[in-house]
Amino acid sequence: MTDRFVTRFDGIEAWSKLPAEQQAVIGALALELIVACHGEDTCDLHEVCPYEASRTLIERQLQEIVSDAMADQVEAWAKSGTPVPSALGKVCRDCGCSHFDPCEEGCWWATDDLCTTCANKRKWAEVEAQR
């Protein structure tokens, strides 16, 4: 078993390291994204709805701008794996499940970073190894 999902991304820390002009552009796009998401949620399915196209466009722009602003980190992620956003909360170090996306068979937390499904798999692997 490997601890694939241990590395976390701290958005507050990363934000504090960005220059003010990048913060301004990213912040403005984040606000526009929320407006687009809200509009998409309230759009009547029978009318033309510009919010989905807005959301898609803004998400692409955000990804490009943030990737450029954090080019060194993004390059490092390509080698070592992308960290899990800390905003998600607990994430299983083995399978990557979270409170918002549990294992298919259902799980809870055996430890702060290991779900009960993976803890049981580890336990059975230890039992098998002792045979």
C-alpha cells in the first residue's frame, strides 16, 4: 500500500505568495465563475443559457492563469503528483476517497487519513503476509 494522497495543497499559502496583480485577475475570475455557476443553477432549461459557456470559458482562463502563475509548482507536480486541495478536508492516503466521495461500498475514518475500507485491506494484507 502506498500513501498516494498525503501531499496537500494549501490555497491560502499559495495565494499569499502571488503578486497583487495576479491575485486581482484570479480573484476577479473566481467571482465571475461563482456568478456563472449561480446563473447555471437558476437557468430555465428551455431557454438559451449563456452561463454554462461562461463557466467553461472562465474555468479554462483560471486554469491557464493559475498554471502560469504557479509554473514551478505545476512542473514539480508533473514529476511527483498533484497535491490534493486542502479545502476538501480528510482524504484517504490509499484510495483518495473523502467525506464527499466515499468508497463505493461505504466507509468512514479509521484514522485521520485512512478510511475503514483501506484499513481493512491493510489488515488483511498483514494477515496474508504472516501466513
